[in-house]
Amino acid sequence: MVEKFPKEFLWGGAIAANQVEGAWNVGGKGLSVADMASYKSNLSVSDYAGHNKVTLESIEKASLDNSDDIYPKRRGIDFYHHYQEDIALFAELGFKTLRLSIAWTRLFPTGEELEPNQAGLDFYTKVFEELKKYEIEPIVTLSHYEMPLHLSLKYDGWYGREVVTHFVRFSEACFTHFGSYVKYWLTFNEIDSITRHPFTTAGIIPERFADDKLEEAIYQALHHQFVASALATKSCHAIIPNSQVGCMITKLTTYPHTCNPSDVEKALYQNLNFNFYSDVQVFGKYPVMIEKLFERKGIVIKMEEQDREILKESPVDFISFSYYMTLTESTDPTLERVAANTAMGVRNPHLSETEWGWQIDPKGLKISLMELYDRYKKPLFIVENGMGARDTVEEDGSIQDPYRIAYFREHFKAMAEAIEMGVDLIGFTSWAPIDLVSASTSQMSKRYGFIYVDQDDDGNGTLERKKKASFDWYQNVIKTNGNELD
Ligand code: BGP
């Protein structure tokens, strides 16, 4: 039989600290931007402080509130106290890898301390020990939507150049303390998302900037993240022999809505823009067309003398990305647009979608893989892919989720096809192997896991973990290295 996936393929799942750990005020942890995101089931979506609704007023209110009542990311799924049980379930699934992030505020509560907090180091050491026990290779994101709130308030988040130094100190502490456990590192989760939700991604509080200066501030902050990412990459290579550092982007491949050249042109602009973030981290320089665009828009990025050299010196080793959907673009303003995964595009009539409007497109994954590999010629790693859905616990306690199985099956077929075409795909981590708090809506009811967690949107429930029908299916996929998908 011809193998569909490479022998060493890294199958696994992905989680992020702020969406699973809980224990938001335990062990000396400081407040992070994620602790400010509110949600309550009886509030209308427009009322809660999610990705784009955070204001100085909502931050003040959240800072004074010592409960997790309307702040679901403060409770997560209590992975902090359930990590052994959860990792045992991941091991039972047969995971070769687990992607997780380190909460900056557990190690550096305000971001400005000079030495890491011991309780934070101890927690992650225990997690890595547990993974080692099952020979699960960790892949660690340094920054996944959880920067210290203090840095956001004091420096306007990543807009302030000072944050680069604080981030590099945090990264180096991670490399020094966890380097014996972790070979694969990612610097910034979905670094491009800074333009869509600047507070969550970079601690920027929009009202602090004049309307006509906000975009420039966002790109300035992004520049600081690029520099910090390159500096962290350099340190990682110096501190951990054989380490591999990846960038992480949201892959939002955009099709022209029609073959009208204007639509093709519009889609091209969109794709150039989406590729910008990985271009800088892979090629070590800003793309010419983006610099021209900034010029036209009057956006001036303040760069220090050595910045271009720093970017050039330390490109990433591989490209990782999340893939949930594709978009289409058109110049026709009357067409219906969909908002999904915080991005906007014209609805594609050929695709179905999840209840949250994310359009399902397995072929788009194959297309994206081929396009990325052709562009960068570096190994690719899919570090997020999955579908948010409402699951029902049946009377007999079982959870039947054929839609999730169907979703993954088609995406895995697309991956196999891309590999057959010659794409160097080294791994796949599902988002997420276990139900967790949604990044964009803070809901629990938007479930992604193979493992169900008994907790509702308001935090009621026993936190009991239960296997869904998809659990057995994914276990068999991993066992057969993707050869048995049906
Ligand atoms: C990505 C984020 C994740 C994750 C996922 C699903 O953008 O990196 O943190 O949550 O999307 O999004 P959501 O939780 O909003 O459904």
C-alpha cells in the first residue's frame, strides 16, 4: 500500500493557555488581555467585550471584578488542575504532538519583572514532564492572545518599542527553562490578526489613538512583533540546539468571486496582503508592494537602524498556519459578505458553512498548501483546523458528532493530495482536541473537541471529560497514519 502521509508525520491537537488553563489568579499569575474578554449567555453579541469591543471602560470594570462570572477565559476548562487527565486522553488518542502556549503572565505577571515567577515555571515543567511520559512532542506558541495587561496599559501594547525587550526576556526564559523538553516553537499566533483585533493580538486599545492614526499604530506594533519574532528565533537557535522555529499565520486564501478581471485583481490584493506576514518572517524583509501600499496610505513605520538586518538575519525554519475556510472577493458592493474567523469576504455559493458562518472548504486547504509550499519551499505545519459546532449529549451519555468526522475526513484527504503533489507537510494539530473557550466569542457552546467538557457558556457544569464519537475515529486515523479515513 502506498502511504498517504510521511512516516514521522506529527498528528496531534492544539490548545492555547488562555482558552484552557483557567486558574487566572493562581500561582502569582498576572492579568492578561484575555482576562478582559466578557461573555454571558443572556448578553447580546453586540454587548460583550470580545475581540473588538474592549474599551478603557470595559477594562477598568474587568480589572475591578475579581470573579470569573462574565469572564470565561479566566476559567477556561481548568486545564491547570486537569492537565494530567487531559494529557492522558491525548495519549489515548495516540498523539505524537500537542501544540500549547505558555501564558506570559504566569512567568512574568506584569511583563516587566526581570526574573520569571517560580510557580509558573513549575507548572509548565510539570506539563512538559507529563507529555514526555507519553512521548508527545510539544510545539509551543510563545504568544497566543494573552499578553500582560500591564504592558497594554503602560506601553499601548506592542505599539511601544519597549515591549520587544520584555518579550525577548520572556522568550529566553522559556528557551532556557524548557529547552530540554521543547524543540518546536512558534513566535506569534496568527500574527496577521493584529489588523482584525488589535487588543487581543497586541494589547492596543483603539480609543487611545486618533481614528486616522490607528492603522499606522497597528502596523507599527506589527513591526515590533516582527523584530521580536526574529530576535526570539535567533535566541532559540542559540540556546536550544536543533530547535525549529515557525511563524504562524491565518491562512485565508481568497478566490475571485468571478472571472471578471476586477474581481481577480481584488482577490490578488487580498492574497498579497495575507501573504505579507509570512513573507517578512520567511524572506526577512518587507515585500515591495506592501511598502508601496504604506507609502500611498501615508503610513510611516518607525524602524531602528538595525531592524532590517535583524529581520534578514533570522528567518523562520518552517511555516505554520491555521486553516478554517476560504473567502471570495468581488468589486460588486451588492454581494452578501460573511464575517468568519474575524475576517470578511463575499459568500461563496459553492460551499456549506458552520453555524457560525465559517465556510467549509477542504479543497481550499489543498490549494493553500500548494500555494504556500510553492512560494516558500519550507516545511509546512497545519497547527489549527477544525469546526465549531453545538454538540448534544444523548440520553445514554454518548455524543454523536458525524459532522466533525466528515469535516476532518475531507480535510485529511486534501492534505494527502497535497503531499502527493510534493508538498512537505510535517504535521497536523486539530483545533481543538478538547472543548475550550472560544477565542472570538468566549463561548463554550462553540465546541471543537474530540473530548467533550461538561461546562456551559456561563461556567455551570461538572467539568467532566467525555469522549465523543469522533474520538475513536481520530484515534484510528493516527493509528493508521492517515491511511484509514473512512
Ligand atoms: C484561531 C485562534 C484560536 C482559536 C480558533 C477558533 O483564530 O488562533 O485561538 O480559538 O481560531 O476560533 P474561535 O475560538 O473564535 O472559534
